[in-house]
Amino acid sequence: MQLIQLRNQKDLTEYARMFLMENYGLELTHEIKVNGRLTSSYGSVTYTHDYTDVLSINIAKRLMEYGHQGVILDTLKHELIH
């Protein structure tokens, strides 16, 4: 089993591209951000004003700093399937 290390925004974006293509045949069309303002959740999705499209996926900075890699992966996958 290969250990995946997600340490920064670039790693999150690369993994998200691979995950979406391999599992859903989709290309990543929005930005993945590490967000220091998320304090009560591990991740979130930001939508356009009319909720017709995703603007960005946000992963909590504290999760990136202190979280277990498995929790980071699960959170990213959860937000990707919104």
C-alpha cells in the first residue's frame, strides 16, 4: 500500500485531479485552497451566488498542520463529491 503525503495546496490539487479522473472520469475545474479561516469544520465548498457552480474547495489549515493523512484524504474526497 502506497502512503500518500498531502502537505500543501499543490499536493491537494494533484491528488484531487487524479482522484476525480480515476473514479469519475472528470477533470478538476475549480481551485483547492488551504484556508486558515475554517475553525469549526475540516472543509467546505464555495459556490457561485446562484449555486450553479463550484468556485473553490477549502481545506482547513489546522487540519493540514495537525491532522492525520487519512482524515485529510477523507475530507478532500468528501468535498470533491459535492
